[in-house]
Amino acid sequence: MATVSAVAILLYRKEVDFVVKHFEVESAKRKIEIFYKEPEPFTKYTERETLAYALGATLYMPALRESIADELVTKKYRELTSVVIDLEDAIGDSRLEEAEQMLIQHISNINQAVEEQKVLVEELPLIFIRVRSPQQMNRVTQQLGRLQRVLTGYVFPKFSYKAGKDYLEILKNNNSEDMVLYGMPVLETSDIVYKETRIETLSKIKELLEAYQAYILNIRIGATDFCGLYGIRRKVNTSIYDVLVIRDCLTDIMNLFNRSGSGFVLSGPVWEFFSNNQSSNPYLDGLMNEVMLDQLNGFVGKTVIHPTHIKPVHSLYVVSHEDYLDATSVLGYNDGQVGVMKSEYANKMNEMKPHLSWAKRILLQAKVFGVYNKGQTFTHLMAEEKQFNEGAKKW
């Protein structure tokens, strides 16, 4: 097939209205106050280029967590739009078989809720499973079968050129005319972070991913594994970009995979600190600082490990009014008649050719996260987070 499950996507769009949207829980009044352009809805059937930008804060849950199905079906975490059920690092080796069986039960329970019309598939967050190996993925996909319809895809940890092809072939074989599944490889092995093998390894992985690009939704970065290889752990008041050896590696990854026209979207490394206290705390400040650095360097989205991280990340991905006007101006005047012009805010120069790729990215981001009204920022969206944080204390 030329693209991933194109027939399923076309059939789906004829029959179902889109219902998942960032900030959908906000009141109509707040939306009018905050948004110049509201986020557009999406589901797993949205075109890949847009869906890759929609993941936002992707919450990891260990498969041994007993309440997963109930939490996803009842939408306990109101801002959650993407989740990974983890069979890898979050599971002790001695409990792996138990975790696999619990995973199958979680997905079965979610599917049953769909069949009983307690929830629509398109109301669920984008659900991914992180498997340990191609062999485990084979077992899981065979056991799940048609139950995979509630999934958006799989996460491939410690992705390598050799194992990667096995993962991707299994993924491809589980796609069909009525089944859409994507892959998200995680770059986190020693041959990527060690300088003497890095470029060769990344180049081979890029070549492989390009061959299966229609199935790749997002590339993720395992910064915790990278740090572990050097006995390093960042503090709550520092960012991953302060760790020089990791910053050096991230630079090369972005250089190879994030070039204009590459078609790949890369997600920011996990933020591993959290607090159940209300929103003003160093844990949240550190997260938001790192997300802003992620954005500056071209990452889109963030791996998170606590529900209190979700809305802060999403709030930072809403496009500013100024950036949106700049992006629409660049694209609107990209007809060969104008090479450069003053920005709408009269504070910078917009060049049509150099800023074109940036403008396209901004408009994709604006499509799924929306655009702030003039004078509005993430602080306005975060203003009512205390109530949510109280609910998240039970995490």
C-alpha cells in the first residue's frame, strides 16, 4: 500500500464526526477570551502530518496499573489526548508475563466499553503500547487481533537498525484496509550517544525509517537512558540541555532527522519530576522551561509521567497571536512577488524563503493547539489548574 491504511481513513471520514480536541473541557466563555483560533478536532484517522503534531503531552502508564481501562474510558484525566501503556522499563523482568496479560485485559476492557457504547473509539485518547522486543510485539498483536482497533500504534524502545526492521514489518503487517496503526521509535541506545558510532548509526536508522515513513508517526528520545550511560541525572532546576554530553547528541539527532522536508516529527525527552502540590512549584517551572527549550530546538510534544504535566505542556503549544500572523503572512506572500516584509507587529523582518518551513510548522501546530488572542498567554490557560491538580493527587 502507498500510505498507511488510506482506505480505512477515507471510509472513516465519510461516516464519523471528529470529537477529540485539545482544551475541549474549557468553557465556551473561556475559549472566546483565550483563543483567536480554537484548536481543531482530531482522531487516530487524521492525516499523519497533522496527527504527529497533535500528540502533545504523552503520558506513560505501566501496564501493571490496574485502573488503566477505567481511567481512559471515563476520561479521568480531562486533558489527556495521548497515552503509552508500558511493557518495558516500567515493568520488572519477573513480572513481564503478568504485565502482558494485564495489558491484554486492559485493551479488551476498553474494546468492550466501545462495543457497549460507553465511549466511542474517537473519544479515546491516542493509545500506544510500548513493547520490549519484536518477539513480544508479535505475541501481543496476535493476542489482540481485532482489539487493536482501539489503538493508535506501538512504541519501539532502544530502536536499532537491526531490530527496527522487524518491528516495522510487524507493524506493516498489522495495518489493513480497516486498521490504522503507527510506530514511534525511541532513540536511546549507546551507539547513538557514543560519538564514535553516532553518525553511522543514526544514518542507518534514518535510511530504515524513510523506507517505512508512512507508518512513522513520531520519533522519541530516551534521554534518561542516555544519561544513565554516563551516571548522570539532571536536577529539577536544570534542563536536559544543560547536560553537555546529551545536548551534543540531541544536536546530531535533530540535524539528521529534523531538516526541512524530512517529514519526521521528533518529541521532546521525558520530564521525570513531579509534585502533587498546586501549580506554582519548581517541578512545574522546570518542566515549562524545558518545553520552551524543546520548542526552540524543533521538538514537538513531550513525554510525561504525571497527569499534572499535561495541561502545562499543551498550554505552551498554543501558538501566539504574533507567531500566527507572521506565519500566515509568510505563506500568504510566498508567490515570488515579495522577498521580505515587515511583520504585522512591526518588530521583526519576515523573509519568505528562509521562514517558509517555520511558517508551515507553526500553522500545523496552530491547527491542533489553536492560537492565543492578542495579549493572552499560557498563564491565562493555567489560571484554573488548581482544581485539576487536586484530582491528580490520587495518581
